[in-house]
Amino acid sequence: MDLTKLIKKYATSGPRYTSYPTAPQWTENWKIEVYQEQLKKSFSGNAEPIALYIHIPFCEALCFYCGCNIQITKDHSKSGVYIEALIKELKTVSEIIGRRQTLSQISWGGGTPTFMTSQEIERLHLATLKYFDLAEGAEVSIEIDPRVTSNEQLSTLRRLGFNRVSLGVQDFNENVQKAVNRIQSIELTSNMLKFCRELGFQGINFDLIYGLPLQTKQSFHKTLQEVIALRPDRIALYNYAHLPSLRPHQKIMDRFERPDSEDRLAIFSDGYTEFTQNGYRSIGMDHFALESDELFLAIEKETLYRNFMGYTVKRGAGMIGIGASAIGEVGGNYFQNTRETRPYEDSIAHEGLSSFRGCLLTSDDVQRKWIIQQLMCKFVLRFQDYRSLFNDSFEITFQNEIKLLSEFASEGILTVDSQGIVITDLGRLFIRNVAMIFDAYLSLPTQATYSKTL
Ligand code: SF4
């Protein structure tokens, strides 16, 4: 079957699998004590380093494609109040764990973390280090919006020990930028990248998005060339998720034409070719890294992991999410904080925590989560690895799923033999469709809305 036919066949809606079970399966019938118990049980007696994610929801202006949990405001006094809630949550979590937990990774995301002043940035980071220890070589990262981040803030971050930055770029084309309400010149991005390098940040990442209004293969090709010339260490090339039923502001962009599935795949394929022919290696589903970058080295060592922050090398024994809407992975289970800022602050003020929903995994979930991780991070699943880990036969337990894979095999998307499953280079484009075969919940009735797989 040719590529166009495959795209038409597999351009369906489906999860991105930053978790399994995916968020629509999580329950809100929830008591905060469940989260407390899991924190205690999982981390109190376990000295293995973990990851910490801190969410800063504030942005000064709305980008129309945005799918994050955000609060648009120009009132900078809001961050001061919010930071106090974050610090209280950090304190509560560390008290529940009962000792100083070591962190292998700290990530600040948003929103716009640099909505905070340099003083606020320092206050929050020092408060984190009051309750937690940093492992040697820990990755301390922050998402940067070049439009609102100053050199002074970047210098402060570097001085505090931040060593990774991720710059939101999306597309350098002016018409696309106007259509999505995010004007950001190439000079601005380029100067910020240069300054980040001078300060000694490593693993500098650019986020790009394809599938935005007015994008064409030709227009995005120019952006690709401009990005390659700037040579960030890592590039994430995300497929835009148009979900106006969940994010009503995205409807604003309906007045512009957006690339269809075929065009989107043509844009992605062009990106794949350009990056891989210019010194980048493909990482997982939608990331690229220079061979000198540790994300690439993680593939060689098979230590790549995928979580809510994307692909990471510092998996840790779990992840704590701090802040409104933040998601954590504790004891393999998922927990999410209240989404809205004010209710989050209120809940922290009264209870110290703000977990409003989550998911305790069954043994079947644990197995399927592992399978989906293997496929999405390594593109290989060895039956022997499954047997060693779960003391179970993959071929017997998942015989129905293996049968369903035969269609993918006949289309060149993967191979299955007595050793395991291998996703082909072509198959990487359809990896979400392959993962869906192992999702036990997709056959159940659901209200969930998923983005396009292609
Ligand atoms: S800056 Fe980022 S988080 Fe804020 S609105 Fe734009 S895309 Fe969303």
C-alpha cells in the first residue's frame, strides 16, 4: 500500500500516550488521602532519585493553538501569591515522604515560567532546595518563551543551577505567526539561543509545531532550514492537536485553512528528512537530537523514557507534580492537581495538597503501560524482556493483539517474529496507531476526545 493510502487509513483520533491508562480513564471520585498514602508508600523507604515538575500557569497573551493549562493575565502580582502555594505544596510533600528526597530532574513548565521575576524565580528554586536534594548531574530545566524572557532572568536561572532550556518557537513564518497570535522574530529566537549558549546551558531544545493554520510544506521547509542553521541540540516537532471542544479558543483559527492529514504528514516527513540529513538523529516519535546530545545517547543505552514532559533520560523512580494541573507519577500510579489556579491555591491553603483525580493501575494496566513505553521509546519489544519482568508469556497473554498486528506487518509498519516486535522506520509515523492495539480501554464506551494521530 502506498504512503498516501496508509495515511488515509490511519489518520484517526487517538491518545498521545504520555500516560497509560490515558487521562480520560482516570477517576475524579477521589480522596486526597489516596495521594498521601501513595507518596508515603512509594518514596519514604526508597532512596532512588525522582523527578519534580512545577507548573506555572500564567501567560501575558494567548497563543490560539495553546493546549496547556494556562491563565492569561498581565497582573504580575498573581505569581507572588501562587508561588507561596507552590512552596507550601513542596513542604507538605516532603513532610509526607518524611525525609529529604533526592531529585534527578527538576522541570518548570507552563504557562510561562518566566512570567515570574528573577526574585520570584530565586525564591521558588531555593525553597525547592530547602526540602529536596539534587542528585549529581541532575537535569534542571525550564520552558522559555523568548518574547517575554530577559537576559537577566536567564542569568539568574543559570546562576541557580538550571542547565537546560526549551525555547518555544513553533514556526518562523510571519503569516502563520499572525494567524496563531504569536509574533516572534527569528532574530529574537536566535539572540536568545546565543545568549543561552554563552551562559552554558546544554541540551537546548526548540519546540516546533506542524498542522498550524496557513502552514504548507513549502513554508515550513523554510522554517526547518532556519532552525537547522541555528542548530539547537534538540528539536521537538509536535503535531498540533486541534480540540476546540476542550479548548474553545482554538476555534478562532477555524477562519484559516489548516493542512489536512496528508499535508501534515508531508510536512513531518520533510522535517524528518531535513533533520536526519543534517546531523540530527530521530528520537522516539517526534524528537530529534544531535549525536552529541544525551537524548541521543539514551537511545543507544536504551534508557529513554516518555512522560508528561516528553522524552527524557532522567526517568527516576517516579515524578511529583507541583502546581495547578500538574501531573505526578507515584508508585507507577497517576495523580493530577486541581486545574484552576484559585481553587488550587485554596486547596493548598487548607489541605496542603490539591490532588483532584488520578489512576491506580491494575496489573493489566502495568503490563500494557510497559508495552506502550517499549514501543514508543525503543520501537522494539522483546518477548524475553516481558517474560523476565512479568513472569508471563507475551505470546500467550497478548495473542489477540499479535493477530491484530499482522495487518501492520503486511503494510511494512512493523515486523513480528519469535523474538519480538520491531517497528520499522516507516512504522514510526504510525506508532500511535500501533500503541492503540494494546490499549484495553479504547473498546469501552467513552466521552474522551483525542487528537488526530497523523
Ligand atoms: S506562551 Fe505557551 S503556554 Fe502560554 S499561551 Fe502561548 S503556547 Fe500557551
